[in-house]
Amino acid sequence: MQELKVALQAAKSAGEIIMKYYRSNYEVKDKSPNNPVTTADLEANKKIQEIIMENFPDDGWLSEETKDSSERLTKPRVWIIDPIDGTQEFIEGLSQFAVSIALVENSRPIVGVLHNPATNEVFNAVSNGGAFCNGVPIECIDCDDLKQASALVSRTEKRKGMLEGFAPILGDLHYVGSVAYKLGRLATGTSNFYFTVQPKNEWDICAGDIIVREAGGIVLDKNFQTINYNQRNPKKPAGIFAGKPKLLRKLIEHYNKLQN
């Protein structure tokens, strides 16, 4: 599929740029409180946009690092990008970040690529084509009991004390940076669930959504609904959950009880 080929090319080219700056010197600015952007983010974003728009000039574009335009809402197909999901981890010199590239058609992702250049992992999926990590098929893992299940969760949410209500019902919480990277790792079967209790943007989750789906899992909001993309407001309300369907509903029910 040409779209997947181009997305992989863009992700790997961005990864090469990012690694030039990784654990090195670069400029950091704050777009807003706790929302940094680096030279690496901006240069990677530019490279991804060049490659994708050269190949698919009629498609729409939504990226964390590009000024949004409502023109994308008129397009049947839109690329949704985060050049570095996990910028804070990148700044700290951790290896928990990813380039995230997704193609959305009719509000749902049909191609997804995640690339962590620090760990040399490439996760990818296309609709009805399965999910892969470095060319090897991957699959989400099931669990029969929440108390024996593990979840990939946010370092920030732990620091803010937002996850304490989940510790009693889950076997293990693993604290990892980058929403996109957590979704990629979830799809490889390293944990049973991913969830977040804070609002997220479309570019954080879109590529991971199709990769998890093609790995046999599902990504749902707190109302048990799949997520629509290329919406006017790209921010999604708090409460996003991913994993195999069987126990995921119980996890969402627990979250909703904690909110009431």
C-alpha cells in the first residue's frame, strides 16, 4: 500500500533528524505551561509534511506542530501527525517517545505508523492488514481477571496522584512516557491495558488506535465508544482506554464510578 510505504519513509526520515538532537544540544520553548517544543519537533514535523504532501497533495493535514486550518474538515482523507509524542521524555534523555503518523478516512484511521528511533522500534498497521513491529506480527494479550492485569499508564498522571483509585483493582501499573509509544507497546502484548485519565489530542492516539485495533484490541472513550478523528476540536475529553474488549469494559466502569 503506497500510503503505508510513504508513512514509513516519513517516520524513518523524521527519526533520523530526531536522533541528531537526542541527548544533545537544542532549543526548547514552552508553547504553554508543561507543553514544550524543541528544534527536533519542528524539523521532524517539516520533513514529515514535505514527504507526505509531495505524495498526497490533495489530502488534509493536522499536526501538533502546525497551525491548524479548518480546510482539513472539508477533506475526505487527513494525515494526523505528532512528530515527537513524548517531547518531555525526549528532553529528559529517556527513550520513551515516538513519531506518530496516521491517515484518517471518514473519521477513522486506515494507516498508522509509530517509530521510536531511540529503541529502533517501528509499529505499523493498515485496515484489515494486521499489526506489526519491525516486520513481525504483533497481538494484544487477554486476561481473565483485572487483579492479575497490567496497564501502561502516564508518568505525569502518577506524579499528580491521579491513578491511586486504580491500584486496588489492577495487578500492576507500568509508568511509561508518550501515549503513542504506550499504545505501540500495548499492541505487542507487553501489558493488558493502556488508559489515561486526562484529555488527549487526536495526534496522541490516532496512529496507536489502528495499531491496537489490528493487533486484536480496541480503543474506547469513557462512554464505551470508538473515537472519531479529524473533528473540529482535536482535543478528546478525559478517559481513554485500550486493550482487549473482554475486560476493558470493567476498567471503564471502574473509572466512571471513580468520577461519580
